[in-house]
Amino acid sequence: MVNDTTLLLGLDGVSVIRVERLGDGTRRVHLATADASARACPVCGVFAARVKGAATTRPRDLPYGERHLEFVWHKRRWWCREVSCPRKSFTEQIPQIPAGPG
């Protein structure tokens, strides 16, 4: 899936919601998940159908040019619908920005 965010940041699977400039000149980039496969449970692979809630993360160490960018990823937490799966819920993730522990 190639979109403007992929072309600009080299991140496939997310899109830019908005960008704001902070007092120190840093740009804060707000991201949303744009890849439906992020709804797949990382343990069993079943696609979730029910949202549990919202989560916000701040991915770090994402390379981008000479100017510092701060990223805020607004994503969803999903219920895994596979009864036998030990993972009851999970947050969206993409290969370049995997979910943290938990």
C-alpha cells in the first residue's frame, strides 16, 4: 500500500492525520493506522472485528532527515475473537513499528 506517508516517511501502513509545530521547532506528526492487516492478532493471525478501545504510542528511532520529528500514533486496541487464543487483546502494529511488550 503506497500512500503519501509511505513516500514521505518510508512507513508503509500508516497515514498522517496532521502535523503541528512545537515551540522548539520540532514537528509532531500524528499518525493513524492505514493497513487493515494491522487488525490481525499477532499470536493466532485471526482478524479482529471488535474494538476494545484506543491507544496512543510515541514511536521512537524512526529515521527522517536532519530535522527532528516526534511521532504520535493513534491506534486501536482490538479484542481477539479466537476463543482458543491466549492473547485476549492487542494493539495495531505494522512491520516497521511493532507493538511494544504487553
